[in-house]
Amino acid sequence: MNKLSVKRLLAEKDTGLELELVSGADGLDREIESHRIQKPGLALAGHLNFLHPSRVQILGSTELSFLATLPEEVAEHNVEQFCALGFSCMIVTKGQLIPAVLLEKTRKYSIPLLRTQLQSSTLISLISRFLEERLLPGTSVHGVLVDVFGVGVLLMGKSGIGKSECALDLVLRGHRLVADDVVKVRIKLPAVLFGEGSDLLHYHMEIRGLGIINIKHLFGVSAIRERKKIDVVIKLTEWQNGEQYDRLGIDDQYFELLGIKIPLLKVPVCSGRNISSIIEVAARNQLLKEMGYNSAREFQDRLEKRMAEAAQQHSHNIIGDNLE
């Protein structure tokens, strides 16, 4: 599981969270470890069970109005116990005035106290999605990710096999590039993998003989995508004479990434094979499979049915000949 420091959370742009630091600046290196949040109403009443220090604590109107009703000594005692648990951070919503006791204790225990103008429900929705993307496991793979007919196709294979050239041909056919060379992969709940380009290589592609080209500038925004769900992995391999290749497509193969299995196709590359067309057909076929239709298995069923009928007819002929 990844972690995110409160300092990084504050530095993130375009999140829509509208966060400002009010107190506890010494604790900005504290780390958030969970995308789930908590509203600590019962904790302010003295019930500290089931609190998770790794989660962001949200203080809305209900929590602060309840705190204001407590006697000063009780409020100070409860907030002291609450802050002593050492949370990653607290966020006060709706731009509310923060009680002095909360400011004092968060400074004492170096717990970052943040404030936003957003309502609690809006903040919870936004920050949960943001943290889910940032904290779920991720990795990087060497390959090219393209969007073909709405299907996320991850092209893999050894260096120089022609992944980028194939992706460029697909872009020329009207499909969209997501990432070339380095694909950053993250899990999105419940069990979906999304890929995107690295910050440095975004929209760029290396074509041997040409160098680095910018797909966005050459072909426009319609030729690129920020991120895409990975639906199928196609591994390009060199054609080997005598090698046995799958000719029916009945046996499913999978590529495991971050514990999730993705359909895998192995496509041999040789002179005369139009790999881009094969990938387009593979994407269309994947769409059919997701709709519950499998061409290879349908063909196998028809073949077995035809063979059974032929065998039955043959047995009838033998029995008829014997009776005569």
C-alpha cells in the first residue's frame, strides 16, 4: 500500500479540495495510509474505540457544535485524549471557526489541522476518490498502451520488436495513444487496472530513425488519452520456424499484474504480417467476449456437434450393413 504525506496532499493541484493549513505545521510529514476517512463524533464524546490514526479525520458542523456544548474541562480532556492518538491530519469543513482547544492540542501533538470551504459530503466524496487513486498499489511496465475501439490494449515485447511503430500505425488509423515505452499502472477498486503515461514521456513516442515525436502536436488531442483501463495484453514475439502457435484461440491465457489477471494474446511478428490489423481484430474480438460471445468456442462446439453426427451416421450405416 502506498502512502501520501500531508505536505504532498497540500501541494497537489487541481484536486478541488481547497485545503489550507491552520495548525500543526510541524506534523506535515505525517503520512496518510488509507483512502477511507472518519468522522470522529463519538471520539469527541470520549469514546475512542475503533479510531484509525492512519485515516483522515473530518470535522463538520455536527462535531464542532457538539464540542461547543461540552464543559471546558471535559472538552479539553476529550480533545487531549483524541489528539494523543496521533492522527495523520484533521480537516474542518465549511470554513468554520475552529475552537481554541482544538488549535492548542493539534499544535501540541503536531497534528496538521486543515480547513476547507467545502461541505462535509462534498469533501468526503472528493478526497476519498483522490486518495483511492494515490494510495492503491501501482507499478510501471515496459510497453505501449493504446485505445483501440474503446478497448485498452497493452502491447508488450522485447525492445525493437516494433511496439511503437505498431502503435503509430494504429494512431494513423484513428485510434488513440495512452502511453509509450513506460506505462504507469494502478489498481482501481474493485479489481480494475488503469494505465497512463509517465510525466516526462506523456504523449511522446520514440520511432527509430525519426527520434522522439509528439503525438498530441502531430495529430491533435483526438489522438491521445490521459488514461485507459487495460482490457487485454498483446505480447509481440519473433516468428520462430517450428514453434507451435495457438491456431484456435480456445485455451485462455492470462497476464498477471498487481495480482489481477488480464487476458493475454501472443502474436508472432514476421515480414508480411499486418500486425495493426491483427490488433484491431483482437480488440473487436475482446468486445465480443465481454458481451458473452466467443468465436473460437462456438466453432469448437459446432465442430464437435458435426463430428458426433458423423459418428452416429457412420454407426447407423455399419449396423444397417450388418443387418443386410
